[in-house]
Amino acid sequence: MTALMTAPPVSAPTGQRSTETPLAASVLTLVGGVAVLPPALQFTAVQADERHPGYRHLLLPQARFARPRGLGKHTDEEALRLAPTGPSALRIAAPGQSLSDLAVDAALDLRDQLGSGQIAQTTHVVVASAALNETIGDSVVGRVQYELGLKDVLPLALGQNGTLGWYSALMLLDGLLGENDQALLVLADKWLYPFFRHFGDLVGYSDGAAAVLVRRTSANAQPQAQTGAWGTLKSVIVQYGTSFDDPWGCAPDSLRDALAPLAARAILRALDQAQLRADQIDWCVPPGIDPAFAARVADAAAIPLARRVHREATGHGSSADSPTSLLQLGHAASASAHGFALVWDVALHGAAAAAVFDLSAGALDAVINLAGEPS
């Protein structure tokens, strides 16, 4: 195992729950958790550099609408505008290790963590991603279902919302899961040429995957009463702003100016939905984005400094970023840690999201698997 941040989060006294919080009939509970992370490598190029025959059709003239900016290789002007100004470490999957491979690794690790019996109770399988699988015609969620031997389940694939798949999936499952239903939620990405990894110093996108079970349970049940359960969803918000149809053509500073108030708005709405104040949050976990931008958003949402978690500098974990940061929180927290955790993210097409969880972090025995190494 390895810690995903340079230091454990700074804990603060747990805030009192709002007396106005309604008693819901049931809630979504997080059970188990696995992150599969490739090694961190120095990478300062703008575009992903691995090429794969499965992406060959993207370079054909008629496929220009499926490519970033409608082009293949970046221009010299784009390289100057979008390259990071200093050293940058990103987690990059090995050549030949596909998005599908990462997703399956996470799902199988979760089965090893919780046992086949628990996984067999799954009623829904959801895979969310921002990138495309190397073999585009293959169904990643179908492969996950097959590898786990799950037959009577509903498979769902989510995409086309940047790196906000975690939040979109939670909103979907909140409306979809019935009493005692259980979803296997897998988040995975691997970036290949001609897609971009860097947008200046604002963000650099890494590869990786995460998996967690999401169960519908009674609101009065204690999360830790279930094997591997460690938290409940209090609120989730996806906030849309003005759409950027060409974020590659924007200066990173213009993206900052547009996304910062959007992210703050998502945080405030999530807190309002959870009926919590900002100072009642025990941990505010930002995405793997420029720390100055994360601080700007946290300031706008009035998040106390002592509640802000510091991330390690290995880029944004793409679709797996937010669940991985929650798993790290449980990995680093003391056995008795309990409190409210807020995670948030932005997508460069003009959207932001935030979610609040009531965590018994010490109840989570997170599995952090560096790809190619035993967990």
C-alpha cells in the first residue's frame, strides 16, 4: 500500500449535525474501496504520447469532430500555451495496458477485498470514464461484468461529462437503486494520442481506476454494521455553466476564471443540500489540480483552512480522482476518525460537482494497488 497524499489530512473537531436534517427513508452507503494507480512519471508534454491502432480512425479526415480541436498533433502555439511551466509528475499506465484493463483490475481487487459472496449480490454495474478504451468497439462495462461472472445485473456506461462521472453515477444510483440493491461502481481512464493531458499549470491528467460498492440501506443503519461499509452519501451536486466547446483553444487563466465560481457554487449547493455549514466539514478534499486554483475555490466557498486536505503532486486522477481521494482519506485517517468529508471537481467543458459524505473513515481498509505491484 501507499499513501496517495504527502501528509494525512488535518483533522478538526467533528461538527454537529444540523438539527434540520430530514430523516430519509434510505441512503446510499459506500462499501469497500480499491484504487489502481500506475507509477508516477515525469511528463511535461501537452498530448498523451502513446499511440494505439484502435485510435487510428480518429486520424481520418472524416473523424475530425471526434478529435480534440479536429486535429491530430498539437500546433507549436498550443504547445507554448498549454505546456506546464515546471516539472510535472503524472501517473501513466504502461503501453498496452488499456482503460479496460485498469477497470477490470480495480473490480477484481474489490472482489478480493470483500469476497465473492458480497460481489455476487450486485444488481447494477456502472463504469464511468472520460477517455476512450483502446479498442473503442469493446464494452468496458461488459468486460467487467464478464470477468466477475455477474449475469443478472444491469450494466451501465457513463461518459461525455469530463471527469465528473463519479458524481453523475451517484446521482443516477440515488434514483435507480431500490432497497437493498447494490451497484458496483468503477471509474477508469487511460489517455492516448491525440488527446491532451496538460492544460498549462491548471491541470495534468493521470491514468488510473477505482472501484467501490454502493448500496441502498436504511437511513437508521450504522455504516460499520455492514462488512466493509464506511460512509453514507449526504448530498451530491453537478453544476453546469457556460459550455466550452473548445477548452484546448482557451488560455488556462480563462478556464480558471470561468471554473472557479462554478466550483464554489457546486460546493455551496452540496453543503446546503446536506444542511451543513462550511465550518462543519471535517475534510475538504480538492481534485488533483493546481493548488492555487483549489485554494481560490475553497476561499470562495469559505472552507476553513484547517479543514483543507493537501494533495500530492501526481496530477488529476481523471474519473477516478474523487473516489481515490476518499479512499486515501480512509487510508490515512486514524481508526476512530469520523466526520463529514466534502469532495469536489471541475470539468474543462464548463461544469463542476461536489458531494458530501458522512464517513467512518477508520472502518475502511482501503486497498491502494500500484499497477504491476501486489496490493
